[in-house]
Amino acid sequence: MSRLAALSPELDDSWKAYIAKEGDGHRSDLFNQVSVVLEGVRQRNPAMIITEREALSFLGLPDCGLVVGNDSFYIYYYWRTDTKSRWEVMISIHDGRFVNTGWNDASVNDLSKWKQYRTWSDVLGSTK
């Protein structure tokens, strides 16, 4: 986490604000900001490898996920105050590298078959 925080003060500031005001139990607009800034860091630095664990360290314990071969997908639910609805952030991992972020209204995807995560051992047991 410290490597990315040093490279992007905006990411560090966004994460600190999120932890101080929301935290994993109350994800909302500040969580979304962390995900947006993290994706921005990835896009602005295409040669820089952001590892799966680094991405997870900023976003926290995902709500659910799916592993297919060398690809992992993690879903984080959060509440958007502007739409007053539940949304999701999905991060994509390929070969242990963070490669993409997507956002969507949570009502449009059926994730009932995805593995639900309750502890870090649930997540870490599913990674390579």
C-alpha cells in the first residue's frame, strides 16, 4: 500500500478520508472515490504493475468474487447518495495484476453464484 500511496498522494488522501468517515462497514461516496482514484493511477501509469494485493489493500474485503483460470473478479457494494441506490465496483485481476475497474448499479447483475466473502481467508484462499 505504501508504494502506491507514495506515488499518488490523491489516492492516499482519498483512502484516509474513506477510512476515517466510512470504513468497510459503511461504503458510500468516499469508497467510490478511492476506486475512481485507484483506477486513475492504473490508467496514468500503464507500465506500473499494481498487484492484486495492493488493489485489495486500498479497497478492503470484497463482498464476493469469482476466479476463472488466471483471472479474478471482485465485487464491492456501496451506497451512492446521488442516486440513493446500491452500486457495485468490480475490479479485474489477470495473472495477479490489477487490470480494470467497472461500476454499475447493483440491480443489473446476478451475482448469486459468485463466492461470498466473509473473511480475508475466504479471499486469499481463492487467489493464486
